[in-house]
Amino acid sequence: MVKIVLNTLLGIVLVFVWLKFVNISEIINTISKVNVINLLPVFIFIFVAQFLRSVKLKIFLAPVKKIRLKDLIFLNGAATMLNFLIPIRAGEIAKGIYISKNYETPLSRALVWIFLDRFIDFLVVLALVGPLLLIIPTSIPDSIIFITIIIFTMVIFFLYLAIFQVVFSRKIVSFLSKLLIVNIIKLYFERISNFLLDSLSILKRKPQELLLIFGVTLLAFGSDASIWYFTFLALDSSQNFLTLYLAQLLSALTYLIPAAPGYVGSAEASGLLIFSGVFGIDANLSSAMIVLFHVLTLIWIITFGVISVYFLKIDLGSILKRIFRK
């Protein structure tokens, strides 16, 4: 609860910061002229993005647990609503609890699978941001691009060791644990490290399976970019699709930053920073698009989230108690 309160205060601060850089009257005027017909594809692509991420999760979990695609679609809908309303990774935890309860899986294992699934999104972002920044004009310094490529290379290297060189990785864990002085810290370090190494074995797949997972993730981000493309179009502004694709990848990185319930403030501030600060799009136009997008996603997330909870018969009260207790 303390974290939620602090995140809410941060969101309020970001709203005031955002208002310093935009003209709210112009934003309202731009939104008032929206072409409603062009908004219809927005809802289609919101669903397509969720559908593709459900397909990715099904493929990802296939070697360890067979879960119906319909359940995963509704589970993603419920989780997205929880993440939106309670942005402390409540949705991911709820997914783990549901899979653990309904598919007879230890909760710790289910949670690791869910976070590894989200980690794949992070890998795709790191893999694409560097190359796209090299070909799309932005205000981001070359040093940041270089650092992004270095980080991705290091992450891939450590993943390779953890997945395909497990024996060597365990030796590294054993060596590092000997450097720790306090026995209780040493014990937990070994337990957690070995548990993660065991869990990462789910990523030990054939190359074509990994390519399929990454391919579906690419398409999901493409659907996200299409949402922004048609929202801009509804405001009588056509933007380059590849630019919006890169903007989506950069936006995905902002989810690592604490956010207020409903992403109030953080969505507007990050949208302004990315579209206006990075790509040079007019601040008021960018903010009008983000505000409109925020309202549309709110409608979709709450509506589909409630439907998902109903069809899955999820006991939200029980899940929320476990989330806050843990």
C-alpha cells in the first residue's frame, strides 16, 4: 500500500510536469476534432496485441504446461486490468497464482515462468532498439545507442551460460557463494541462483521454436504500433509506422519505472518525452494522441478485464489478499 501511495504521488507530480510543457486548451481542441471511424481499428489492434501475447505465452509454456489458448487470452485480459489499476506487477503475480491453482504447478515456478515470458519482451526491445536507432533520426546520443547494444550483448552472453552451459554456471555460483561471509546470505544466494538456473531451462529450445516466440513478440509490438498509428490518424496526423514501432519499444522500457494507478501522469509524461523529446513531434499533438489513447485503453482494459474475470471465475479478492500479503 505504501508503494501504491508513493507511486500515486509520483503520478500527480508527473501530471504537473507534463502540464508545464503543453497547452491543455489546444489538446482538448485537437481531441474534439477526432475522426471516430479511424478509431475503430484501434480496438481491433488492442485485441490483436493481447491475442498475440497469449499465443506467445502458450508457445512459451508448451514444454512444461499445456494451457488452453482461451484461458490465456482471458488471463491476459484480467492481468492487464490488474496491472493498469495496481501497477506493482499485480497482473503478473495474478497470472502465476491462477496457473498454480488451476494447473497444479508450484507458485514459485509459475511466477518465474510468467516473469521469464515478460523478460522475452525486454530482450526483443533491447535487440531492436539499437539497430532502429541507427536508421531512424532521433535526438538520442550515439553513446546511448552503443550502451544499448553492449547491454543486449552481455544479457545474451549470460543467458547462454545459464541455459546452455549449466554445469559451468553452477560452478560460478559455487565460487561466488564462497566469497560471501554471512552463512545465511550464502545459503539464500545458492538457493535462489540454482532455482533460477533450473527455471531458465524452459528457454532451452530448438532454434525454430525460439524464432517463433520472438517472431510472435515482434508482431505483438507491431500491433501496439498500429494502435498509435490509427490514433494519430484519427487526429488527422499521419506518422511513419517504423517511427511508431521504435516509439513503442522505447515506451516498453518506461514500464520499468514506478507508475501511479491507471498510469496517470506516467503515460502522459513518457509519451511527451518519447514523441516530442526523441522524435520532435509537436508536443500538443503528441499529448492529444496519448490522452486519447489513454482513454481508449482504459475503456478496453476495464471492459475486457471484467469479462475475463467473469469467464475465468477468478476470485479477485483472494488474489489481491495474496498480492498485498506477499
